[in-house]
Amino acid sequence: MAKRTSFLAKLEQELPETPEPAAPSARVAAPEPKLQAKPPAKPDVVKSTIYIPPAVHQRLREIAFTEHRRVHDLIMEGLDRVLEDRGHPERTGDRKG
């Protein structure tokens, strides 16, 4: 029994031969200078993740919708209250509402 032709060999047989690439022209474009990337600026906020129960998240969404605010604004308001209750002068700066 003769060996089967491999898929790759069969594919190569079906493809037309590709012509040789033309010699590069005498005129070659000069490489463009690379732009110096500025280092990213330090953000004025720190990203943090919170884990809350789905029911609490849903309630926050409802409150935010009713008050035409974002859930983020409500969380920031809560952080302000925690800081204020504990006598810290720092505030989040999100005084919207």
C-alpha cells in the first residue's frame, strides 16, 4: 500500500509557483526617526477594586439612576463620610449632587 500524500505536500502541488521578488530599487527611503515617547504622567487617583454583594450593587444602581448620578459618585460620598466620621481632613473632591 502506497503512502498517502500529506496535506502540506498536496497543497504545495496545487499552488502556482511564485515569481522571484524583484531586486530592490536603487532608491531606498531613509528610515523615519522614531518619536521619543513621553513617560506616562502619574495619575492623581489610585485605582482600587471593591467586592460588594449583588443586591447592594443593584441598590446602588437604582439610587444612582433615581438621583441622576453615577455609582462611583455614591461610593465617593460614602468614603467622604467615613473619613469625616473618623476626623480625617482628606476628602475625595467629588462634591457633586
